[in-house]
Amino acid sequence: MKKLVLFLSFFSLVAHCQTVNYGVIDKGFKSIEIDTLFNDKISIRALVIDKNKVWFGADNSRFGYYNLKDKEKYVEHIYRDTLKLEFRSIAQTSKNIFLLSVANPALLYQVSKDTKNTKLVYKEVNDKVFYDSMQFWNDTEGIAIGDPTEDSFSILITRDGGNTWVKLLADQLPTMAKGEAAFAASNTNIVIKGKNTWLVSGGKRARVFYSNDKGKSWKVAETPIVQGKTMTGIFTADFYDSKNGFIAGGDYELPEQNSDNKAITTDGGKTWNLIAQNSGFGYASCVQYVPKSKGKELVVVGALGIHYSADGGISWKQLSTDSSFFTIRFINSNTAIAAGHNKMVQIRFKK
């Protein structure tokens, strides 16, 4: 193991350096206000909210956080040999942040929220390795998923707070089709509600994998989302509760195609039904339920900007044409953080 070198830099930036207002006439939210928190030459696909801090994983071996209270950006680089790591998976416990790089070699780091000390806790070398998403069930147990290196999802499990990670054997998991994998679009391939866990796939097949025992056993459900090509399928998912969920994605190569790219479930993911056919957004990289909306309100970011639904996904309104956002997370029921190509913003939704 080579010595880990950390580079630390501080940026104090003024929030509200750019404000954009968009108005919509509909029930639910009527307008949004976008405040730019920072601009940089950076790609961010992984966010996690930690009180006043928004932690992010990024390209070029970078991670850090933006402090919403102090209006400061904090960035570190993890240098390992000559690798330019891309962190598209991020998760947290009460004491640590976890970052997982996508490609070969896969490197999973534990970062102390307090001291910022960084420790490598898992390494995997394989030409086929590519990790997509990571979440924790609680302070002790967590999961990460990646593309198949054999004939099933690559699934890592920790039961000791992230200090050690074990890859599940392929014979413990459902078999995936040839050409079926996942997309590291926004760290939303995994959704957790209590002990319930859902994983989503794309490519040649677009399916939902479900576990009700924190990854010890799995079932698989078919979906009607477009599939069959390398860049088709489910790119993102969210569940409001244990029964009501939403999947989205589409055809990355046909970003304006808005059919067969979104579906809902009301039975915990056993069955899925297409919704809003030939309307609303096209290719989507991230979907999130609005908190405290009783499962009726959703926000999607993707190739056609930001879209919002106030009726469970039946109808959609375009709130912004800005297509530079890859991922979004809500702080509360009317405020979210979004990030993507070269920026992070705070979005205020107004009724």
C-alpha cells in the first residue's frame, strides 16, 4: 500500500452569487429560486447532507463539503500513485464519510468527519470492476453495489460501521443477464427504507432487486423501463416509504425521448407501471421525493433540466432548462442541493 497524500485547500465563497428565478403555474410549487453556492471545474455526482454541511464526491481524486452556515467550500485530494480517482458513491455514518471510486482499482475510503483523517478500508483489482452507489442502513451496516465481475451485481457489505467490507459471493445473489449492469449517474441505484433495500439495473435488462433483510436475501422484479441497449434502463430510483417508489432513466443516447422512461410501484417494488407516457422529462439521472409530501411530489434532474410533479408522477412541469445537474438531495420540504457539471447550487421551491 502506497502512502496516502492529502492536499487541503479552503475556498470562502459568497452564496447567492447567482440567483435564477423560474415560475410555473400549477398546484404545489409555483416557482423556484436557484442560488449558486460555488462554481469550479469539477464534476459532482454524489451528495450527502450532514446538518449544515453538504459532502460531495467528485472527479480528479477530489471530495469535500460546502458549509451552508459559513458559506465555505472545503476540498481535499486523495493522491494514490498516478490515479485520477472518480468518486461517484458517497455515504455516511454519524462519525464518518465513505467514498468509493468507480473503476479499476476500486478504492473505498473512510473519512473522519471530525479530524478529516482518511483511511483505505477496501480495495478491489479487476478489469471489470466499476462501482455505482453506496448507502448505510444504520451506523453499523452498509452496502455498496457495482457492475458484475462475474454474473451478478458486485455487492459489498459492512457490519462493523465501515471498518471492513466483504464482497458477497456470486452464488448468494440473483444472476444478471449478459449486458445488465448499473449506472453511476447520481448515487441513487440503492434506496433504503428501514430494513428494505432496492437496487436498480440497466443496459440489456432494466430490473429492480429487493431485499427485506439488509442484503442477506434477494428477489428480482421486471420493469417496463426501456432496455436492450448498453445505455438504456433505470438510472435512478427513490422510495417515499416501504410501498411507494419511483424509477426513472431512459435512453442516454436519446435524451429527449420521454416514453418508457418512468414507472411507479405501490406494492414495495413487486410490480411496476409506466406513468406519464410521452410527457414530462426525457433522460433522467436523479429522482427524489419531496419530504413530507405524502408521496405526491417528486423532483427530477436530467437532460431536459429540472422537472416537478405534484400528483405522484402523473403530470410534470419543467422548472428549469438547466441540464448541468446530475444529482439532487433535499434538505427539507422546500429546499434542495443540486450539483453536477462545474457547480453546486441551492434550490428553494416556493408555493
